[in-house]
Amino acid sequence: MNIYQDYIQEIEERKTQGLHPKPIDSAELLSEIIAQIKDTANEYRADSLKFFIYNTLPGTTSAAGVKAKFLKEIILGESVVEEISPVFAFELLSHMKGGKSIEVLLDLALGNDENIARQAAEVLKTQVFLYEADTTRLKEAFNIGNEIAKEILESYAKAEFFTKLPEVAEEIKVVTFIAGEGDISTDLLSPGNQAHSRSDRELHGKCMITPQAQEEIKALQAKYPDASVMLIAEKGTMGVGSSRMSGVNNVALWTGKQASPYIPFVNIAPIVGGTNGISPIFLTTVDVTGGIGIDLKNWVKKVDENGNAVLNEEGEPILEQTYSVATGTVLTINTKEKKLYNGDQELIDLTKSFTPQKMEFIKAGGSYAIVFGKKLQTFAAEVLGIEAPVVFAPSKEISHEGQGLTAVEKIFNRNAVGKTPGKILHAGSDVRVKVNIVGSQDTTGLMTAQELESMAATVISPVVDGAYQSGCHTASVWDKKAQANIPKLMKFMNEFGLITARDPKGEYHAMTDVIHKVLNDITVDEWAIIIGGDSHTRMSKGVAFGADSGTVALALATGEASMPIPESVKVTFKGTMKEHMDFRDVVHATQAQMLKQFGGENVFQGRIIEVHIGTLPADQAFTFTDWTAEMKAKASINISEDATLIESLEIAKSRIQIMIDKGMDNHNQVLQGLIDKANKRIEEIRSGEKPALTPDSNAKYYAEVVVDLDAIVEPMIADPDVNNEDVSKRYTHDTIRDLTYYGGEKKVDLGFVGSCMVHKGDLKIVSQMLKNIEKQNGTVEFKAPLVVAAPTYNIIDELKAEGDWEFLEKYSGFEFDDNAPKGEARVEYKNMMYLERPGCNLCMGNQEKAAKGDTVLATSTRLFQGRVVEDSERKKGESLLASTPVVVLSAIMGRIPSIDEYKTAVEGIDLTTFVPSIKELTSTSAH
């Protein structure tokens, strides 16, 4: 059977799942299809034509190269295909958007046939995904007097690829669909347990929300064919949890429009809304697809005659509906007036949804085209020796005389590209910034690779200091899906220039370390900007932004990112931690105290949390930084004392050196370069030449939160509150309760110590608690299973050297074996401790899961419905989040302990403690 017959067989198998043929990315398969097209008597010719025209992926896929070459043959008359005229061949090339198609168009435009050259030039004038090899050819042709090259460059300088696009429609009709009440996590739009299918867009689309919801969307589309369906988070925020390009892709697949008739299952222009707006990182992803995100504000706080919020019996603000967005409501978006209407009734202002920049994204079909277009215009103007005409909306530059800078404002000013020389920018300014570190994780990496292929990128930008491709989200189960996807991903990323967790050649041991921990280690400058394909890309050095797979691809390809400088909220601490408390409790208490201080308003949402951590090294401080994703912050920045930062950098150096010793460095010696940068930064701090980053004393903050450590007297638990009568209050991370609330009675079915929220100290706490309980009771018996997954192999090695791992092994009933990884997910757990492979494990929800309906107590970050544990018919599954000592003791007791039981169990144990800085961590403004 040849490769084409294999494809036909796959098509028949997909039909049984209600799926169309999978898009073609293989050169071998497309070559076979082309051979059948050339053979006019071939029985498969008609289907082959359809596959060639409508089902081949563009960009830099190997199939795209073969397709472009064949279209060139048709244009030159070397091959004749009745159904594909030279004019149609040019049209097909115009939709391929870069890579080999640009190479072919340049060949034709700079060739000897003037008629063909002019046709090729007209197509080239519409293209923006050109790279150095392409622009160099144009420049060289222009320099030797080629008139066609000059015409193309003049068109680029005028940005005709943008100006000649159709304008955004003045009125957009939408029909509402309530996707859920309360915060809608991206897990609802693209479940983590379906991560393996994300690169197969049609298949993955079937997992969005529910099959019933999908049918309801189709019914709305049939009833209102002239309207776009707007997905809404009623009484909540849309897209919390992570960026999820796959989530936006799914929404676009069901409610958007096809980007090109010749590219299957790539849709753009989704419209989403939320009572409390759109999660910032999710909104960035919406921009990638030229979509619209709306802050509906359809529920507001009820206020008394004095303007104060009216509270219910539980002390929470009462909400009143200002207008209805019930499913099936027809509304009109006016993009010119920037208003939302119901008939003639004006509902809300939409200025934030239609800034000049966002209007450009919508017009161009996505933000990528604007990013590349601006670079192309600048290049063309420089070659022509002219000043580029003002075509794109100028970047907003906000500067307040006499006002100091927050930490994020300092970093953005330092890394800004293309801003007005000498101008100091404050929050709200639109900035292009240099990206230092980029991270790609394994369940979104396949999509990042697709995005890189679609934008025709072949090598990492030399601007990037270091980039890493992880293997942590697929670490716990090495099943057939992982075996098919991950080696392919690692090979692509390794060749692209990233440091990869797995060696495509198999020469170094696979490293399934949690990506956030690795990025935290390879960030060696607190002035760095980090972009990563996961919402928990929140390093405790530098400022890190979780991003969709497309923005990650853009950062890898260009070394840049574009965004407004966010506002900041300053967090400081007072008082003293109690001996029996763990730093995780401080983290939870920060959220609880903030909500109480601001009357239920989450002042962290969409902003930078500037936490003056001072004395806590990066490894431990990451617990706070990581949790800021659950606080709905855009990112966070740790302000450290000089000595603490040096300690953090020394730890980072040692861990990077281990990666080098394993053989993970590449031919560019990226890892060695990071060690050199760390040494330089340490010397700058020690010499006083450049102390640790601090904000200016006269910086302006949106709000300031002072966390009272004296008020934290009990361990704190984030509770999904699964039975709350108000659906919008479930699964929000905002319900923080103390231990006593549970009365020492709440049953726990499974404990989990792991994910990115834990550090080496947490694993030592597990060991110390087992020793304590053995000493008190003579033995340790688990009344519920306890799953323990170290975040990195380095931590395990260090624990072995220090004697802790041996004690963990003593009480474990299972220990991972890298030589024989699990081939399928565990479905049943015994009452014992499981020492699992480093990685995300239960937190990700795509491999290991608790039994349906279980109550899980975990150190992880996710309490969303169905993520760690699904509902059963008998009860809702619930994932409560707590500190390591609380989780361990709960697994041993089979229930959440009382405060007295907890205090006894942790007596004498070295918990993760925190002593706030006694000095003000600020500097004198120079502005």
C-alpha cells in the first residue's frame, strides 16, 4: 500500500468520527498527489485535485514547498493542468502566506518573463511574511536597477499590503450565546485532557464546551445567518486560567470565519464577551486571530445612597443586571461609534475593544500581519532612502513629568524598540519590546510549530538570549499519543534553535522538568522579559508573560513582543509569620486580604503585581509568582535585596551547568552564554555598578496592598466551593478559607504534592513530616493516596545527596522508572505514597486524574471543574489547594485535619518561612 492509500484509509477512519480529511503537511504524500494530478487517466485524479487545492497546509511545511514548486511549473508552462490556470496558480500562491511561496514569487518576479514578473509582483505586494533571505533578494535586485523590485519596495513602503485591505465593517451584528455562568476557564474551550489533539484543529474543535452547546451554536447560526455568535461568560471573566490558542481556535472554528478558502479549519475573527471582560492573556490570543473581546459590564454592584456597595449576608457585593445578554439576544456592534446597541438602545461604550491598534488587527485578520507589516514597511523605506509614510496608528506614548517608574515601567523602557528617543514611558503606553527568554511547552508546542510554519520562520531570532522546549505536560504517561507527537515536536524545536527537554538524537536523558522551573532557572537577569506558552510563565526574576502558542512563535521568530505597559499593584508585608505557617499560606492570605481590603474588587486583575519579596530566594518566591495567575494578574515582579538576588543567580548558574553537563547545550552555546550573563550580573550587583532592580520611590501604582502576616494564624485553603448556590462563585480561586472552617471532618480522597507551585523545600517538608509522624505513632499509614511529583530532576538529585529521597522511598509504594515509563494513565489509587516522574502530573489533567467525584487536596494551581478531577453521578469532584504540610497530613488522616492536629504534626519542621525586608526597596527617581 502506498502513502496515498494510507491517507485514504485514514480518511475513512476519520469519517467514522464525523471528521473531514486531515490537512496535508507531508511532501511525500503531496508529491504522490501531484503525480496523480499529472496523470489525466488516474482514477484518483479528481480527489487529488481537491486535496492539492483545498487541503494542503501553507507556510514552511514540507508539503507547502512541493505545492509552491508545482504551481511555479504551471505558471511557467512546464506543467499544464486544465483545472489550474496560471492565474489561479498565482491566487493559490497568494494564500500560502510565506516560506517557499515567497521564494517562488521572487523567482518569478525577478525572472526574465516581464508579463509573469508583473503578475508575481502584484501578488508579492499583498504578502507580509518575508524574512531576511527574502528581503535581501529584493534589496540586491533593487541595487542593480531591477524595476520590478523597485515597484515592490515602493508598495511595501506605502504599506499597500494593509491600506488596500477592505475596511472593518461599521456595523457587526451578533447573537449571544452564554457559554457558562461565572468565570469561564480556557479548559472549557480547550480541555487539558484533550491536549494531544490540539494540532488537529477539526478534531480538537469537537471538545469545545459540550456537544449540546455546539448544536445550540449551529442552531443560532441557522436562525441568524447574518450575525456572528458571541460567546459570553455571564457574571464572570472569559478565558481565565491560560492563554490557549487552541481555545481561541475552537471558538473561531465554531463562530468565526474561514481565513482562506484554500486552508482548512483555520478560522479567524471570533467575538467573545464577559461580564468582567476578558482575561488579559486570552485577549492577546483573540487579537492574534483578529477577533473582538468585549467587557460587557452587564452586571454591576448595587450601591446605597452614599455610593457604597450593598453587601449580602456573606459580606459580598450584591450585583444588579443593567441589561440582558441571554442566549439568543441580537445586538449590534458599531465599530465607528465604538458602542454596543440593542436595537436603538445604546448599552455600553466599546472604546477599549476598538483602539486604533485593535482596529488594525481586525482589518488585517490578526496581529501577526501588523507586526510583520510594520517591519516590512520600515525595511522598504530604508532601502529606498525615504521616510516611511504614517500608515499605522502611532503607538500611544504616555509620559508624566516628575513621576517615577514602577519596576515594570523600568524594564519596558529598558527593552523598548522603536520608541521616541529619550522619552520615558509610563503605564498605558504601547511598546514593542525585546524578548530575552522564550518557553514553549509540550501540549501547546505542536501548535507553536504550526504557527512558525505558517509565518514561514525557520530559525530562532538572534535577539533571544535563550529558549526552551519542555516535556513536562506529557511526562507522567508516555502513551501512543505522546510517542507520536513529542519526538516530532522536539526535533522541530531543536532544529529551530531551542534547548529541548528531549534530545532528538537520544544522546542525553529526557528531562521532564516543569517548564516554569526551567525558565525560572535560565532567567539570569531581573531586567529580562520572558514569554512562555503557559499562563504560569511568571518568573521570580524579570517579568514574564504567559502567552498563546502564536505569540510564543512570534517571539521566537522576531525576538519581540508588543503590548501596553501594564499598571502595577504594589504588595508589601508587615508583621511576623507564625512558626507553624508555610509561605503558601501567605500567598493565599494575600489574595484573601486584598479582596477584603478592596470590598471584593480584585485590584490584581489585568495588572502587574509588584511584590516586595526582599529576602526570599527565587526558588521559594516562585510560589508567590506562580499563584499570581490565579489572582488574574497579567504578570508579577519580585523586588529582591541585592544579597538575595545574588543567591538566586548562583542557584540558577548551578542548574544551568547541570543542563550543560547533561549535553543539552546547542551549537550556539546558549546555556554557556546564560552562565556568562549571570556572572556579569552578579559582578554588577557586588560592585554596586548596578544594584538589584527596584522601583522609584515616587512611582505611581493603581493600588497598594499591605499583607499583615500577624493576621495569618491558620493554614489557608483555596476552595472551589462546588456547591455554592451562586454558580458564578464556583471554581474562582477567590474563596480562601482557614483550616478551622472544615472542622477536622472533611474527607480527602487523594493528596497531591507537585506541580510548579512546589520547590525543593516542599519535598524536604514531606520527608520531615513522615519522620515526625513515624516518631509520634511508630509508623506511617495513609488513609488516602498521596501522589508526590518533584518539579525537576535536579531537585531529586539534591534530595538524594541530602538523604531525604531515601526516606521518601521508604514509605512509597510506587517509584517512577524512566526506563519503563507508564504507558497509560493510572485509574485507581491505593492508600500509599506514589513517587511520580518530575512534571505536571495531576495538575495538567491531560494524563493522570483522580477518580470521578473525588475530593482532592493538592499543592497545585488548578481547581477548575473537570481539570484534576471530574464529577461523578454521586457527587461533584473538587480540587482544593493548600500547602504541602496540610496536603501530606490530610492524606495520612484521610481528612482535612484540625488546627491542633496540624500544629502537632509540623512541630519542629522547617517550613518555608518568610521574613519581610526591614528596608524600603525603592530608589530615587531620576525623572
